[in-house]
Amino acid sequence: MPKPLTHASPSRRLSPTLTELGAMIADAEEDRDFYRGFLERAEAAGLGLSRGQRLLQRAETRIAQLQRKREVMLGWESRSQTRQ
């Protein structure tokens, strides 16, 4: 079951670590899989669920955002290692 959206506490760093991003991506993928399965069962039962479709789209968008952020961080990390 997806976790409710929460805001980061003010004391938290603004930028997550690569490990944290990996965990965030895994959580977002679990949410996506939950919504996808739910929608498949609902559609098989003849139910139209536009809200569920929006939630699935939001989960897929979140995964893409987190993956792009991870790619940027990996790029920064590789550039900083080549400078050393």
C-alpha cells in the first residue's frame, strides 16, 4: 500500500544521498506497481477509475524524476573523481 505523502522536516538535508535516492526509487516503483495492479483488477471488473489512473501517472512521473536526479548525481560524482 502506498505511503501517504509527507514533507521533509526542516532539519533534513535538501539533497538526498545516492543510497536514499535508490530507496526512494524503490518505494516509488512499489507504489506504481500497486496502482497498476489495482487498476488492472478494477478495469477487469468493468470499473473506470480516472483517479487511479492519475495516481499511476503521478507515480510514474515521480520515478522518472528520481531517476534523472540520480543520473545527475552520478554525473557529478564521476566528474569529481576524474578531477582528483
